[in-house]
Amino acid sequence: MAELTTIARPYAQAVFKHAQENDSFDQWSDMLESASSVVQDSAMCEAMASARLSREQIISMLIDVCADALNDQGRNLIRLLDENDKLTLLPEIATVYEQYRAEAEQTVEAKMVSAYPVSESQQEMIAAALAKRLGSKVSLDVSVDQTLLGGAVIRAGDMIIDGSVQGKLNKLASTMNQ
């Protein structure tokens, strides 16, 4: 995974710089997300691995499937990645690009998994507390997983806050087994 990130980083940096210069962060996020989804689709993976299709046919098909999601620069990126045999790196390029974008916009995407549904006001309080702790704007994505038994787990970047009952029980069991 780290190797893929290393290879994808120069492409993501170039896209980020271009997006920054042209104030087109949202547009590039959308294009990279669309193209990444298409490249990861099982039917497209099968077509890309097929010996029956030429590279030109594969690129043409990819661009056609993405259709309106790509502008001229997006199509050029697809062609460049194909020329350098790096088309499968699109998902990793998109991930690294989003990291650069979040850093530039000083935003953090946090994911919260809760044992029970969390109200809007609770989500706002949690996002505000995280924003204060991290010194960045926080976008909170909340989901429910009842296997946690109670509490919640929050992931923001490389920080993990495990306040779940399941996490506490696991920690207790680990301590008792030592």
C-alpha cells in the first residue's frame, strides 16, 4: 500500500497544484472519484485485463463511461496514466489528492461509528469538540454498528478514540490475559 502511495503521489501533487491554480478543487474531486469508481468496477477490471481489447479501446471505453464526469484535463490525465501504465493507480491518486485538499482547506474528515443513532445536535457537539482538539474544520460521517454494544468509535486521520463498550471489554480481556 505504501508503495502505491509513493507511486501515486507525484500524479496527485500535479493534479492538486493544477486544481489549486484554477480554483477547481470540487471539480477534480468529482472527476477523480468518478474515474476511480469506473476503474475499480469489476466489469472494467475484466475489460482492462482482456487481451482482446487494445489500449486505445480500453481508454476510449473508460472515457465514454465517465462521459460528462470528465473535462478535457480529466481525459488528459486518463491518457497520461495509460501512457505510463498507471491507470490502476487512479483510486490511490484520488485518495492522496483528497489528503492534499483537506490539508490545504484545513479540514479533517472524521468517521464515527456509534452503537445507537446520534442526533444532529450531538453530532454538532462532537464535531465542534474534534475541531477544537484538531485545530481544523471537521466533517463528521456517522454510522451505526450495534455490535459495539454501547458508546462510539471515532477515527479522524490517524487518531482513533475508542469509547465503545466493546472496545473497553476487549481492553479488559487483554489486561486480564497478561
